[in-house]
Amino acid sequence: MNITKEQIDDLNAVVKVAITKDDYQEKVDTILKDYRKQANIPGFRKGQVPMGLIKKQYGKAVLVDEVNKLLQDNLNKYLTEEKLDVLGNPLPKQQDGFDWDNDEFAFEFELGLAPDFKVNVKTKKAITQYKIVADKKMVDEQVERIQKQYGKLISKAEVGKTDEVSGVFKNEAEEIDNKTTVELDKIKSKKAIDALVGKKVGDVVTIKTKGLFKEDYLLPSALGIAKEKAEKLNTEVSFAIEEINERESAELNQELFDKLFGEGNIKSEKELKARIKEDSEKQFEQQADQKLLNDITEKLIDETKFNLPTEFLKKWIQVSGENPLSEDEASEEYEKSEKGLRYQLIEGRIINENNLQVQFDELKEFAKGFIKSQMAQYGHLNPTEEELENVATRVMGNQEEVKRMSEQLMSQKLLDLYKEKANLKVKEVTYDNFIKEAYK
């Protein structure tokens, strides 16, 4: 077997593979002999079928199969040994007059080669790194929410402006029939508030859905419908009142502090507010980091210039899917995926040049941290090392989970690298201002 490469240009090459009879005949003969031992053909005893008949029936199929295996194995080996950085997969070239009845075969494959380029993490223009702070207003609102959440429910005879009302929303035409609890201070519609205030258990009121709540996300869950449907909904629903309660806020005392953060960890309202501020800003940091990662990604794609083997990639996209695409469909698909491919190449170069790797031990520790934060969301604030170890071991046995966490950990490593080396300017903002600026 002989494999040679013809360089077309910096991004395209053709690999030629010549296969002779000596490369495949011994393997083909061995397989045909095995076929002969097992063949059941009328008129012949098992194992006594003439080899000429076996070759006539199975010879061509075995030959094609073995040559293709030989071709694939040696082509992959060649690409690895020659350290060719290919995009997509080698594409076989159409050959006129190819004949499987010949003893020698010649195959040609088109290659799309990855471009050679340099990445400068320190971009020309500084990128904003947001530091989101929890201001006094936000902390006070969170304290108020906690007091409400852990407060007492006091049954009421009629609805007041700050009460909670449980009941059933109905609209037969829209297939709405949902039991829920509504907090009046979250209702935006003055007409809806006026319709509810003063009503008693057993009363039924009619309410318009459009603009009902201060926050749009509350409508789908209140009506028991999909978010997409709620966004377009503009109708009237009936609301049958089943229960009316006033929520008396919990006192800010040691009993509440212990319930929230464990015994003795918080001892005053001042410490509570400091803890809420700290926890909130940790959560905000994740959002700010994701924004930073997205912005750096966009900037690197914009500033790192290189060419791609465009025509090869379009051809590869055309034939590589489950169903072949037309030229126009392949071109359209390439346009959609080009940006992602560029960043894959850029990210791969950054990872290699900075020797960023994900080791098993650090991945397991990363998993433990993730598990601990998940447990905290369900009130399990202080899991033992043994608990974390057991759950992490189970998680690490799931290949999909390992892949997902490996990607997350690598993103964290890239983020740490960018924070160290990128051209950044830090800007402190409140959460509301972050939303306005970051997603305007």
C-alpha cells in the first residue's frame, strides 16, 4: 500500500491511496475459507462446497468489505502520523472507470485543512467586566420576601389589598381550569384588584388576562398554560374564590436566623443582611461571568482573522448528514455554522497554547462543588464529605454528565485565563442596571 499527499493550497489537499493485491488477498482468502466451512448449499455436504462456487457467491462482497476496512484504517493512521489537522472528514473523489474486478485499486480523498493563525487574548479594545452589587433596596426587598415566606397565614372573611387568595381560574374556550394562589400585591391591573377586594369565599369574579400581573412570568403558572400561549392571550377568565388569607410577616429573630442558615451562624439583622448581600453577589457573579465569556468570544471571533476551506466544508456538509442536502441547503447550513466553527478553532488554539487540561481529580472536586450548591437549594446546607463523595462517584459514572461537566470546567478555566490576560475594564453596577446595559 502506498499513500501520498498532494498539497493544493494552504487549506486543501488530496490524499492518494494505492492498494495492491498483496495488501488484501490473504485476508480475503481466510474469510472465504471460513465461509466454505459454514456454507449450507443444496447438493453439497457442509464444508465441501467448491471454493470456486464460494468465490462466485461471496468473493466480490468480501473483497469490497476488506478493501474498505483496509482503506479506512490506513487513512486514519496516515492522518495521525502526519499530524494533519483536518476539518470534517476526508471526502472520497468520484473516479470514472473504477472497477472492482481489477487487482489493484487507487483511491483519492479531498482534505480540508485547519488554518494556521495566531490568537491574541489581549484584544485591541477593552471589554467590560461587570461587577454586580446588591444595593440596599435589593437586600431590604429580599428580607421582606423571607419574612413573608416564613410568616403565618391568617384566615380572612373578605379580600384585602395585601392578601393571598386561593381559587380556580376557568375559561372553557381556552381550556383553562387551574387552581392557584394569587398574591394581590403582585397584580398590576387596577380593575382586577378592584374586582377582588371585598369579595368572600364562594364569590366568582371575571378578570382580563392582558396586563394582569406586574411580572409577565406569573401568568402562565397562574392559568396553568404554556408560556407561549400566555404571551398571546387576551381574554377574560373567571376566578372562583376558595380561600382568603393574610400573611403575617415572620419576626427577625434567632429562631428565623437558625432556620435559614443553621444554628448560631447568623445572630442579628445586620448579619442577615450582610449574608444576603454576599450570597446575592455570588449568584450575580455567575451571570456577569457568562456575559464576560460571551463578550470575549464575540471579540475574539471578530479580531482573529483567518480563511477556511469554504468549498470543501460546504461539500462535506452536503454529504455528511443523515440525508444528503442540495448545494443551496449546504451553503445555508455553512453560513449558520461558520461562526461556531471559527470559535471552535480559536478556543482549541487557546487551550493548546496555554496547556489547559481537565484532570480527573479536579473534575471530581468540581462535581462535588456543583452537588453541594444543588443540595443547598433544597435546604441541605452542610452535607458531609462522605455524602458528596458518594453522589460524585455516581455522577462520574455517567458519561453524559462527565462530558457536560468537563465542558463547564474548561469554560471556567478559559474564563480564569481571560480574567488574567484579557484587556478588561471593571465596572460596578446594580443588578437592574446590569440587565439594562448587558441586554439592551
